[in-house]
Amino acid sequence: MNTKKGTAIFSLLAVTGLVLISTESWTQTTKQMPADAVQEAQSPRNVPITRPEQKKNEHDLKDIFAATKSESSSAAFKEQPDEGKVLGFDFYRDPFNAKKPLMTFDEVYKADVEEKPKVMEKQKQLLEKRYNLKPNLSSAVKMTRGKPIAIGPTARLQDGDTWDSLAAMNAADIRAKNVFPYPPLPHPKQATGGQVFPKIQIDMFPRLQRFDVDFDLPDAFLPEFPPAIFLQNRPELGDVSRGEVVSINNYYRLFKDLLTPVQLDGLRMLVTPFPQEEFNPTDDRKSAEASLGVACLDCHVNGHTTAQFHLNPDIRPEERRFRLDTTSLRGLFNQQIHSSKRSLRSVEDFTEFEQRTAYFNGDEIRAAKKGMNIISRVQVSHMAQMQNMFDVPPAPKLDVTGRLDPARATQAELAGEKIFFEKGKCGNCHMPPFYMDQQMHDLKLERFTQEPGDGPIKTFTLRGIKESPPYMHDGRCLTLEDTVEFFNLVLGLKLTGEEKKNLVAFMYAL
């Protein structure tokens, strides 16, 4: 090759490369928001009917395909019980919670749509009776991407009660008078249950809309959308979300230079939808259209949460189950037990359990009906490795042991820290540096309420806690102030008003 000619070509390529590098990549988000790839993949296109084979003929329109129109394989069945037919429920065919055998999807859909306004009005009345839902937003404390947090407490007390008068009562009296301000928060439609997504998320991903029930809490009491993302392998980058919701559309563009190939493959799996109880391809669903399902990061948005809720899969019968908020995956790498009730001992076991049963209310039989997804242990390990990358938000006022740096903390925060570890008893379960103890504890709330209690619940981390409202496993405490009032009663702490404020100030710093 001619040296001068080769040099010229190389120079041209180098210049061209510089031009390409300085130009917006074709993989970057354009001004026009791209369509949701999952929605696109599961929605067939309408095409013109121009060929004879496309047209419905007389045979196509007959009703002979219905189960009730099937011809018997033997005339002898006429003499047998029920003429050899299954006249009751047939699980593989009939929708869950169908009121009669052979109930069609259209019948279920129509009944649920008609009932939905009444269902949501009842839940609204319940919430307004329990809480002041007009948010009081902080002017000083915000989440990572700028959303102001709601401050409280929001719980409504019964006439004549004050927080101090309640704190002076014993548990038996509170229960007898039925005045505990934080009873269990119910699912709006317990008989059906299932995953419910907030409106702000459905606006972006309409495939997550249910026709039978809506989300019930105001947006002000929810985490940011989209939430920030912190990677423990690249802490110097801070928030790596770049203000986007990670999905199958953009995960590669956002993370190809930040993750290993194994982690990136795990992320691919986490943003891939699989069949789930309410979102699946069968008639036994609660989305108007048949669905590929939901992805892990539909619920754990950006490795965090937007407070989606469902029912815990571990209890039966249905009325004994409780509402369960989606928890954050932040800091999962430092947790030794997983799930609120199941006490699973590895991220891999948790991941596999979610896919095989928790997606289907803990029922592997229903999973087989709707689309059980048996993931290989290799892919499970990839998903686990990715989940272990999600870190908690930076806490600049904490030292390496997880305690406040006196040089950076305010007097209120330092006073709150002292209360946290002493009078408040918080540190008994929430130990630094991650403010959790890898244990499950039973608060025995049946001492205060008319309900039977929930039994042991996993201690969740308090790192970054201001970004994870609402609080408690079912979201019954809408703000951190509500949470302080809750534990002041449950643990009999007798905190003063100033001590409560300082305790909240400390938790804002975590």
C-alpha cells in the first residue's frame, strides 16, 4: 500500500471518526419519545383486508368452537352423571375469582369495569377518614432528583385525642377503644388483590393499567419517578439514571459503558417482561389486552420503587393476606435475608422464587397456567449480580462507620442520633452502617388493633429512607413523622415533640 495514500486514508478516517464522535449517537434518545418496545412487541398491526383468506367466512362465525357446543365422544355419556361434562369450574379455563363456570373474559371485564368506580370510591373514603391527604411539602428536604418530601404526621386522630394522650394510654386501652391511628392499610380490592401501579408510571407505560382497580395514594407521598440510580461499582458517578426510566428500550445505551457483560445481561433479564398474575396472555388477567407480562424493573423501577403494591404471597386464605409495598433494591448487596416474610437466604433464591411463584401470588399451579418462566440458574446468577450493583444514595454527613460526622451534622441531627440509639430504641434493630440487623421482628400489633397482627417482618435498611415513602410493609405510614408516631406508641417511648423532630432530622441525613 502506498504510504502517502494510506496516511491520507487514515487521516480521513480519523477526522471522520472525530465528526462521528462529536455527533449525537443514533442510539441516544431523540426529542420524540420512542414507543415502549414491550407494548410494540405485543401489539399486532392492523392490516388491510384485501385477500380472500383474510376474510371471515360462514364457518369462522359459527359458535361451534365453544366448550358447551362440543359433541360428545360417546352417546353413552347421556346416561352418565352430568352427561360426562364438567359443569363446575375448570381451573385451566375459567378466570380466577370467576363467579360462575365458563365465565368469559368479556363478562369478567364488563363486571370489573362497572364495579371499579365504587371500589375506588370506598378506598378513597377510607383513606380520607384515616389521613389528611393534602400534602405538606418540605421546602428544605428533597429526594436526589429534586422531588420535595411530604412531611407529617398525616394520620387523623379521633375527636378529643392527641398524640400525647394516646402515648399516655396502654396498648389494651388503645385496642379496646379502637383508636390506634395506624391500623393495617388494605388493598382496595382484596378478593382479587394483585399488583397495582401508580398513575405516573402508567402514563409512561399504559400496558401496566388494570381495568378493575387503580392506585390509591396521592403522588406526593410516593418516591420520585424516575428514581435516581447509584452503582456500587461506580460510586464516583453519583446518579447514573440521567433522568430516564430504565427499560428494554434504553438499558443498553445507558449502561453499556458502566457494567460488565454479565451484569448487563442480568439487567437485560430484569427489564424483560414475563407473565404475571394480572398481566399475562390468558383470559385470567386484569389488563384489557393480553400481555407479555411485567418486568422485575417495572416494579423495582430503576432498582428502587414507586410504591407499587400487591398482596403478600405467603398467607392463606385470601382475607388473611396483607398489602405489601414494593421495596427498594438499593443496597441489596449488603442484605443477608430477602423478602418481608419469606426470609430467603440468597439473592438468587429470591430471584427464582419471584419468577416461579411470587409473580403468581405464591401459587405455582397458576404460574403453570399463565406462563411459568423457569430461568436457568446461570441467568438467575446474572440477574443477582446486577441487583447487587444497586447502591444506596450518598449520605455525606455519615462517616465510614455509618455514624454522623459532628463536623458536618447540625445540632438537631446529632440530638436525633442520640435519641435513635438510646431513648428511641431504633438502633436495636437498625444498626449502622446500613441501619438494619438481618433479622425479622414481630411488633405484635394485635396489642393495639382489632386485626390479628402480621407476625415477624424483615427489618429493612434505613439508608436513604427519605426517598422510600410510604413506610412500613403495607405503606400505612405516609411520612417519616407518621413512622415516628407509630413507634412512639408501639414501643411506649414517650418522646417529646422536640425529640420527635430531632429523630426525623437524623433519618433525613441517613
